[in-house]
Amino acid sequence: MRPNRPEGAEPDSSPVAGARARTLALALRQATAGVGGQGALLHRWDPGTRRLTLVAVDGVDAGAVRAWAELHEEQDVPPSRALRRGVLVQVAGDSLGTGAAGTVAVPLIRADGPVGALSVLLPGTGGPDDVQLSFLQAVAAWTAERLEGTAGTPPHREPVAAHERTVRREELTAMLAEAVTVQDVVQAVAQHVLSPFCADGLVVSVFEDGRLTRVGEVGYPSEYLKRFEGPLRAGMPVTDVLRTRRAQFMESPAQMYERYPAVTDKILMGTSPKMAWAFLPMIASGRAVGVSVLSYNQPRPFGEEERTHLTTLSALVGQALERARLYDLEHARAQELQRALLPRTLPRLPAVVAAARYLPAGRGEQVGGDWFDVIPLSADRVALVIGDVMGHGIAEAATMGRLRTAVRTLADLGMAPDELLGHLNDLVSDLGEDFYATCLYAVYDPVGRTCCYALAGHPPPVFVHPDGTAHSPVVSPDPPLGAATPPFAVHELPLPDGSLVVLCTDGLIESDAQDAEQGLAELLQVLRRAAVRPARFTGADQEEDARGMAELCDTVVSELLPDRERTTDDAALLIAHTRALPADDIASFVLPDDPRAAGQARELVRDQLSRWGLDDLSTTTELLVSELVGNVIRHGRGPMRLRLLRSRNLTCEVYDGSLSTPRIRHATYTDEGGRGLQLVAALSRRWGARYLSDAKCIWTEQDIPNGSRTGSPTGSADRVGALP
């Protein structure tokens, strides 16, 4: 919240006035947060009129502060009383009718006298402790400097060096207010403290688990700083600073030796390039969260004004550092959760070799919910899925994990893309009105050489044909999951052997500088400029194929996101190289709709497996097909069809015109039947059923001995990871 401007005052739009307004706003917020208050007020004193004028307010309703808009120095109110006495005063009661339990006021005093008062409204009866009051006085001392040069106050001409230091301090406060991570805080201190205070070195350390951990440094050899690592020990400046929460200033090596001889003898003398030091505690929430050390190449004195400035700035840095550490902790936990939920490897399947990249946002508040997966289906079909849970944070990352698990479960049931998205839509809707997600679910069929997909508010896929041409079908996507009303539209297109399927989330193609359509057009241009020829990935060496896919992912990412550190959204990219099943590995037969079908099916299986050199699997496969066909004759209806597929596994499929669901049941000892599917489950590697528009298919898979396999790839997995 920005501090309110006093009524009747003319706005000053100059850069200096704007910087000072932001500085006063930060001072009020720090004062409120430092003592756990509910709001703060800032009065400037005019020695000519002997009055206090309200110049800034934070966290308090404008109507409530009118009673304190103009105060005489003799009034019996906390700001006037603090100004008269020249000390901090604390008064119980609700002076302004805001519900506060009390008020603490601190005079703003410079070297030439008082300039105003800083007041904080307290919500409870306990009041701030000594550490909080000490911090409030430090904020007040720093704020008094900022009131210099405001309206009604005679201007004060500063020396050039002091003026530069003031400007740098204003820049520091503004940068700290925007700092998100610990490294942002360290960078702000390095940029805006070293030069104004003529320092040559900086070390910023956080205190945790009884030891100091360096989070940033400037102007020191790395080998030298390693001497300070380890648990804290007595007789060290940083130990005393953390214990007393008071700054330590060493103006020369002699003074350091006088106060800390053990440290000087063991570490500093003869090895340190520094000759003076300022050890500054960083205080937040009433405790020391770390120490910042400014160092100088020459001995130097520290004046009282400089000591006050450094102490005040270190308190501001401490508040920013504590906030940044909390952010870093939550961000790290969310990223860890997200990595755990994303697939660590992608399977290398006979029909698809895929590579993927997940890229967290370079800047922003939290991680997102982008995800992807490659799921093997029956008959060598492959499901390619990519999605994005809207929002950022741990909750979104957890929702992403739930959706990925749900997709795998529904995909195993053989659901069509539109039906699967319908179930996902119900799942997201049940999470609440604030949850939405986009998703693209595609199924590649290497036998029919088609790709069937459905969209829920997601960017469309890009297809790259073997001749290098790239295109993205123009379709109207359904609304995102959680906002859609099924049914979802299904899109199907033929896909030549050796094509690429490219899926991505909006973080890859959409930004503040361009919309999704422009980004998609750029993606197509990148693929064309790369002169991609998917045929070059085809070969017996699957490792080479996988490396080529990974290199292509890297090329796309580097072209579309050249400055990853400035991105504000997560991005995911999935590229799959498809391979059709050769015609010689497919055998399809029409069976009669009568009891003779089982015998005929056994004979067809025996002959086909003999042609493929798989006689060792003939007996088992005959039993399987006999049970499947017999089940159709007893419980289903025609037309009936048998299909055999030879790939990494041997797949046996029986189609019929019934949509009934096959189920394994427990047969008793006296039952003459009911054990067919138990036999199917025992003899096959896995089995299942999938449903077409007017028919169903019951399928089984068996492992093929290594010596009998075709040229299909046998690799197991492709590593997946974000770019470094």
C-alpha cells in the first residue's frame, strides 16, 4: 500500500520525489512489520508553526487519521509527546478509533534537531519487545534522513559524495522491496552499498542450524572464504554480532587484534587483503537471521552517522532476506514436488522414440503445473499427453500429479481421447471453481498410421512430415478442463511413417511480447529453419535416434526461449518420432460367426507363427485365441475378426460386434465353465479390452524370445530433464 498524500498537497511527479515517496512507503511498512503493528503514520514537524503535519499513512483508513492530520506540539497525543520528550513513548488505548490496543511513537531526530515523528498502531496488549523497539528506532533514524528536503523544510545542500550515497540508498530500498530470492537481495546489497560506503568487499551469510552459511560474496578469493566455513565458535566477531544483535566496527587490523586476537592470529594476519571491517547483524521478526560484512582495503574510521546508516540498512536487508529465504524454501519444495511427479524417463517403444524438456520459469513467484507423459497402449499404440494446470504453487504442482495419474489410469482402460478428457474434466471440476487445466491427449496408431487427438484449451500439435514440411492443423479447441462441457471434439489425420509429433505448453510459445498464435508460427519457422528431416532419426541404432531427438529439443528451446532467466511461466516440450509397423508384421483374418471359428482361428495362428519363426509360441497362442473366440461365441456377436501383430511383443486381438465388458469371475469346483479369462490372464504378459464405435477388441500380449524378435528397437528408456 502506498502512503497517502496529505489533503490539499500538490503531487510532485519529479523522479526524486517519486523515489522519496517509495522510500517513505517502505519505511512505514518496515516499521509496521517490525513491531507487528496494524498500521503506521508519519508526521513532519514545522518549527515555524510548531505543528506536526501528517505526510504519509500506511495500513490505516484515511478517514480515521483526519484527527491527526495537523497536531500542535503541545497536544497530549503520542506523536506530539514523543517529539516534546525526544524519546520513544508507548500509550495504551485506541486513540484514533481504529480498534488498536495502543500506539508507539518515536521522534525523528537529525543532527540539527527534530524533524517529525513515526507512530505505529498496535493490535494487541502485549506490546513490542526490546528488540522490536530497537529496530523501530533504527527505522526512525533512517526515516529522519529521508524527510530532509520535503515541502516546507528549507533545502539542505549535501556534499557530492553524501548526495550520491543518498541516491544509492533510495535505489537500494526500492530494489529490496522488489527482491524475490536470496540472490536478488545479495545483488541489491552489492550494487547499492559497496560504492556509496566506499567498501571493497562484501560477504552475506545466513544463520541456520547453529552455523553461518554464505549466500553471496564480492571482492574475496574463494579459497580465503573457505577458512571461515564451519560451526560458530566463541571469540569471533560474527558470533558476538549474532549474540548481542549489535554491529561491530573494526577500523584497523590492530583493533581487530586487540578485540579478537585468536581470529587475527589464525585467519586474518598475513592472509586477508582487508584492513577494516563492518560486521552488521541482519534482524527480522525479532531475531538475527544472518550477518553482512563490509570490508575495506585500507584502515578507516567509521563516523557515528555512517554507523547509523549501515546499521539501519542492515535491518532493512534482514527483513528482505528473511522474506526471500521463505520464498526460496517454498519454491524449492514446489520444484522438488514437481520433479518427483514428472516422468524421470520416457519409454523407448517400437512405435515412438520421444524426448522432452521441462523448463521452470526464470523469474516469478512459484513453480507451475506443466506436465507431459508418454504411455504405451495395446497393439503398439502410444498415448502422447501434455497439460498445464493454471496457476503457480505447490497446490498446482500437486494437482498436476493427480491429473497425470488419472490420465495413466484412464489410458490403460483404452479410452478414446474425447472420453478420457471428459473424465478429466469431471475430476478438475470436483476440485473447485478456482481450478482449471489445459490438456492435449493424442493416440498414435502405428498399424493404421493415424494420429487421433482431442484438445481442452491447449495449444494444438505440430506435425513434421518425412520431407521436412511442418504444419499445425487449424482446429477450434474446447474450453479448459474445469470449464468445458463435454463432449470434446476428436481430430484424426493420417501420419506418414517417420513423422514427428511436437507438443508444447503455452509457456514455450506465449509471452508478454507475443500471443500464442505468433509463438506457434515462430515454432513452425524454427522447425523449418532447422531443416528437420525426421527420416534421419530412423535406424537400427536407437541411441543415435534418441540423441537426435534430444538435440532437436535443445534447438527448439534455445530458439524460442533465448533468455530463460526472464521468463515468467513454466514451459514443457514433448517431441515424438513415430514409426509405423511394417505390413509384414501384421496379419488379419475374418472368422465365421459360428462354433467352427475357434478351430479355424487355431489353424490360422499356427500357420502365421510358423511364417514368423515363432513356433515356440504357437501352443500358448492357440490356447489364448481359442478362449477369446469361444468367449465371443458364447457371450458376444459377430462379425468376428482375428489380428496378430509382431513387434517387441506378440499381440493377439479378437474383434466382435458386442460392447459387453469381459470380467474374470471366481468359478466354483462344480462349475463346468467360467475359467477362460483366468487362463488368458495366466498365459499372457498382459491382457485387456478396448472399445470402438460399434465393436470391441479383446487383446493379449506375449513376450517374444530375443532371438526371434524383428528389427524393432529394444532400448528401455530415454533420459528426460530440463536444460541446465
